[in-house]
Amino acid sequence: GVASEMNSVLPGRAWTELTTDHPVFHCVFDLRGPMRSLQVPTIQFWNQDHNPNDPQSPLQRVYRGEGSEEMHVRALFDDQQRMM
């Protein structure tokens, strides 16, 4: 997947999990959490019936495998802590 390909290009870099407190969520628009209320731009998996106020409401129409139930935003950083 993407993680293994990035490891071949940038060996030794570890993915960092971002929360909605990170500046990237506030640099253009002020996006506030919770993370599950943000929509992932993958049109074939959108669930337009998703209710962000209902924790039982599924985020996606299609099951994409283990670990896909929860949205994650991860980034790789350089030695000066700049997002790559």
C-alpha cells in the first residue's frame, strides 16, 4: 500500500497521526473535530446518509477492510518538523 511505497522513497520516516488540533486543519478553513465528522474525498465510498451526530451511523457505504472503520489523518515530517 501507500505506507510501504512511501517507506521505499523515504526510508526511516514514521507516520505521525494528526488530530484536528494540528495547524493543517486551520490554515485555510477552521475545521474542528471530531475527526469522524470530516468527510474523506473518495466518492465511491461516501455515505450520504451518514449522520455525524450519531456515533452508530456508518461513515462509508462499502467495507474497506480492517482499520477502515475509523478515519485517520497521518503525515510524514522532515528533520525540521515540516510536513512532507
